Amino acid sequence: MRYTYVLLLATLLAGCNPQKKEVAFTGMAQGTYYAITYFDKEGRDFQPEIDEFFRAFDSSASIYLPHSIISRFNQNDSNTVADDIFTHVFNVATRISEQTNGAFDITTMPLTNAWGFGFTDSTKINPFTLDSLLHLVDYKNVKLVNGKIVKNHPDMMLDFNAIAQGYSADMIGEMLEAKGITDYLVDVGGEVLGHGKKPDGSYWRVGIEKPAEHAEDARVVEHVVLLKNSALASSGNYRKFFMRDGIRYSHTIDPKTGYPVTHSLLSVSVLAEDGISADAYATAFMVMGLEKSKEFLKKHTHLEAHFTYSLPDGKYATWTSPGLQKLMVE
């Protein structure tokens, strides 16, 4: 699971609008939490349906379920056929990989496993190990043809962890809209989608976490962002890492080098129209680093982002795109 850093803020004031009832619940799914709040005139509770949705979603996209569609593709099961969830995630991932020149790549699973961030224990990493794995990593060498995965090498494996939670938030939003609910906030492991408004007419508010010095430090909100029919997703390196021979390795792997990224970027939060895009671009920017990401944003103006990066003296600084800066409140 890719750890993320968007924090859901305090719950809403109940009873401000007698025409709509607040429904809020939390649960566990995809190896993390989910928290959903919406307003409905009938006060209907859709948690059982949402729990069932998560089970169906995992049966398609979870690498931790041995009989999921993605796991069966990774095991080269020739009888496996992609469903709508798998197909959409794969196609969006391919598009974003092309846009980011491979900074986002769903074929990094062999590297993720080798570094100990996947579903197997880490191996002893050395240049020879990486050389043997890098030829298995390239989104261009895997295709989806008539519902079947076609690989250039049978040992290639897919990993949807950097994009799946954002898409599951989108799908829950679609589920609620189909039931006539237009005011909702969906948080799946920190990937947050907000639509409509609260009964008092205000927009949903979510927080961006202040970078922690230590992985076990308490979470502190540094910025508050208004969500106006949009999604916010974050990725960072300051909580999920491991130490080996005195060197700190982050969980973000550069698909081109095979090594965890080493630049100054600590975390990034991306604002997009949908969760799947915000989720994927957050990972891509962590690979690209601050300056390349800023250049990318100039050409892709539908995205906004907030970056936190370290300085040579050990302190940190931030940079926020103008569009996102306008949505930040005290």
C-alpha cells in the first residue's frame, strides 16, 4: 500500500439543514481506512453497499489477494480477463505514464518487492540485482489486448497501489451520485474527493499534513484546502522508509534507475478533477522532483500542486501553485 498524507478535518455541524440529514461512517478497506460523509434527505445508510464495492474492487485490483485479476495476470494465468475496473485503471495509468515520460509506471512491482515495499521480503540489493530487474520495468512493454495482458517478459508484474485508491474514491462518488446524493466527501486512505457543499453553503475542507521529522510523530495539519468538486491526493517519503547500512531509503522508486528517489522533495499534494488523476500524478511528481514537476504543471494547467522540500541546512520549504494557493484558508 502506498502511504498518503491528506488528512480529513473535523466533522460537520449536524442539523444545520433540516432538509438533509448527515450520514457519516468509517471502515477498513484496501489495507487502510475509509471515511465517508454525505447529506441525504432520507438519511440512507449505504455503508453495506460500499463495503461490498470495496470487496469487488479488491478482487480486481489488489496485489495482496492471490486470486484477484491483477494477481492472476502477474502469475501469467492465461484464463484471466480484465473487468471494467482493471481496464480503466490500466488505461489511465498508461496515459499518465506517457505524459510523465515514465515517471509514473505500474510495472515497478519487481523493484518494489526487491526493496521490501511490496508483498515479499526485501532482497540484498546490489547493482547486479537491479540490472536483472530493470529490464522488467517499462510500461511500454505491457499491453492490454482484447481483455488480456500481453507482456514482453513473463516475469513482468503490475502494481496499481499508486492509483487504485484514488479511483475507488471516484467510483464511490459515482455510486452516491447515482442515488441522488450530490453533497459528499469520500476519503480512502488519504485520497479525498469532495463534491457539492455542506448544508451551510460552505465547501468541504481538508488538511495537508506538516512533514514529520520521525515516522512515528503525531500528524499535524499545516494547510487547509477547500475542495470544489475536486480531489486531493498526496504522496511523501518522510514516514515510509527503511534504514540499511546507515542509509535511509524511501518507498518511492525511480523506474529508470531502480533506486529510491534521492532528491529534496519530501511530499506533494495534487489537486485534480478526479481521484485517479490526483493519486497517480502525486506519485509521478515524487519521482520527478520539484523543478521537473513545476515545469510539468506549466504545461498541464488542469492540475494544481503543493510541494514540501528540504533545504541544505536541514529545514524545509514549500511551493504552491497559484490555483491551489487560492483554495487555501486559515
